[in-house]
Amino acid sequence: MNRGIVFGIRSLVQRLVAPVDMPLLLIAVLLILLSIGMMGSASPERLNTQLINVAVAIVVMRALAQIPPQRLMHLAVPVYLAGVLLLIAVALFGDISKGARRWLNLGFMRAQPSELMKIAMPLLLAWFFQKREAMPRLRDYGIAACLLLLPVGLIARQPDLGTSILVLAAGFYVIFFAGLSWKIMVGMAVSALAAAPLAWNFLHDYQRSRIITLFDPEKDPLGKGFHIIQSTIAIGSGGIFGKGWREGTQAQLEFIPERHTDFIFAVFSEEFGLLGNVLLLALYALLIGRGLMIAANAATLFSRLLAGAVTMIFFTYAFVNMGMVAGILPVVGVPLPLVSYGGTALVTLFSGIGILMAIHSNRMLVQK
């Protein structure tokens, strides 16, 4: 009887843990522990809410980790279409907050459909190229670009530059991994540079101000340049070893705006210094490396493209956030992945981790 109970418990544990990739989970847990520690310093009153956000995100991750990639592929088109329809609904009926129309009031909750596209976009394009696995033609890349630019345009119109960049990057990574020629990419880059003066006329006033402020934050030190000036002061004052947890003057005296969300990296840098930043970068490097390894060992083209794009989303989040906090990129409102406060972004990122785990656990399957 005892052996039967032990065997039953062991089987249950194995079923629960089976889809979980332990190296990936360990890295994510370490980043979450950093997040909890930083909430305790930057915004203690939000700590309990962040713990709830983490719990919800882990449940979503666990659920997605059990969905086979083949089933995810079947969901690609419906999820994409639903996301686009919701974005159109936002444009027509969305709630306006701080001059932007990004939220859709569903009665029982407010939803931000643009977050859905961070997962829906790579899902759809991975499905698209899976159907054209034999030999994608130039026309196929053009169709993929149109499928990508539709939601990106709707999101940029809200306006939400940060999310539109992330969705654009997520889709581009799939197109790149699908075999887009370097010659075409160089041509696109040259065309983008040539069109930059024309694109300037389509930017909102606040977006132009952010770009101008990037080059000369001292022009408006108490206004639009305040964020960059204070964040760079915090990063520099941390030195090599940092000032210690909850000992950073810029953060504790509330000189750093949005110190629990977009600018939490400045708080971290001031308190833990260069050594802390090296540790943080190492964790992100391990996370990205593990994701790319899962992509390389995936069973199908769909899984490889999806895993590669999801992994590179983490890179984009980290690069853009650290770049804007350090003053080398414009401020676009992108959180530090798995560290910044927030429920929506945390659920989106843990959804990506769950998808990576599902692909890893099904890596030996061959699509029929």
C-alpha cells in the first residue's frame, strides 16, 4: 500500500514537472527574486500586488507549457484575427487615458489588446512560413510584412510607440529566421534611413520631443529631459559596488520618475553598481542562450521560428529598456523584462516562457 502511494505521488510530480524546463525556470525565478527585491526598495506599497502578478503569470506559464506546439499552430490564425479585431475596436471605441487610446472597456475589465499581439504576431508568422517550408519566395516575405505592418500600424496610431516597436521586432525576428536575405535587409535599412525625414512629419509632438531630448537633455532639464538626466546620474553614482539596497539617494528621494516600472534599472544600478549590472546582464544572456538552444533543437520549422522569435523578444525588451535608461535610446515606455512592476507585461513574458517550455518538451516529435 505504501509503495502504491509513493508511486502515485511520484507519477503525479513527474506529470506536473514534465513540461517544465528547469534551467529556464531557474533563470526566470532568479529574475523574479530580483524584481521582488527591487519592489521592496523602489515601491514597497506595490510589493503585494507584484506578488499577485507573479502568481498569475506563473499559472499562465504553466498552462501554456502543457499545450503542444501543433495545437498552438492551429490557434495562430484565430488568435491573430481576434487581436486585429480588438485593435480596430480600440481605435473605434477605446478608452482615452493621458491622450492615448489603448484600452478597451469590456465591462468586467479593461483590456489592452496590443499586448496580445506580442505573442499572436510570431505565432501567425511562424504558422505562415511553416506552410511554405519548402522554398519561401520573395512574395511570401512581402505578404508576411503586410501581415506584420497591419497591427503595428494600428498600435502606433493609438499612439503606443513602445509596444509597436516590440510587436514589429517580434514579427521581424520570425521573418529573419525564416531566411530573409541579407541583401534585402540592407536595402530595407537604407530605405528606412532615406525615409526618416519624411517619417518625422508623421510623429506626434511628444515623440519628436523625446528624440530631440535624447541628443540634448540639458535643453529642458526640469521638463522633458528630467527622466534621462536623473537616470544617468543614478547609474553613474552607483559606481562599481553600488550604494546598497534601499540606500540609493536618487531613488529614495524620488528623483527618478517611474522608478518601479520603466526606470527600475536606474534604481538597480544605483544600489548594486557595475557588479550588479554584470550579474543582471549574465542572467539575461543565460535566458536568451537557453531560449535559442531550445529553438535550435525544436522538432519543426514552426517551433524553431516561434521559439527564436519569443527568445529575441526578451533581448529587445532588455536592450530597449537599458538603452533608454542609460540615455542612448529615446524614452519609449518599455519595461525591464521580469523585473519591472506590472501585470500585463509579466503575463506576456511568462507566456513566452511557457511556449518555450512546450516546444522543449515536444522537441522529439515530428509533425505529420
